[in-house]
Amino acid sequence: MDKPITTRLPKESLIKIKEISEKEHVDISTAIRKLLAEAIKEWKIKYALERYSEGDFSLGQAAEFAEVSVWDFPELLKKYKVNINYDKEELEEDLKAIKWEKR
């Protein structure tokens, strides 16, 4: 169940939220919920990318935290220009796992 909260907003923020709600044809509460959901999603992605780039998260952990698939996470790495943490040893282990042999 949703829980109501109270917060104070700067006048400028409220003006911008009202503008968004009018353009989206929704009430102010809906606009705030939508903006907050998008901000949380973006924060989780950036946090996961940061933890991944620092080596604190594996690719799988980062993808799970960001709530995206492990197949989509590399696209986020590319979009935000984060290097893939993948060295030669990991590649060789993965190639052995799929039984690929060098020719």
C-alpha cells in the first residue's frame, strides 16, 4: 500500500513539476511519483556502474542491483563509457567453460 509523505519543495521545483504534470496530462502527485521512480532507477544504474567500475560488484551483481538483465548491462557500460572489468584469465576460463579451443 502506498504511504503518504510530506516534504517541502523549493518554489522553482514546484513550478517545474506543475509544468511537467500539465504536459503529461496528469495530476501533480502522479507527476511527482513518475519523476521519483525515474530518478530512483537512474540512481540505481549509476550506483551499480560505479560499484562495477571500482570492482565492488561483478557484472551480474551490478545488473541485478540496477534491475536490468546481464545481457543489457554491457549496453549501459557502453552508454556511460565504463570499461568492462574482464581480463585475459577470465576470458580463458569462460572459453574453457564453453569448451572452445584455440586453432
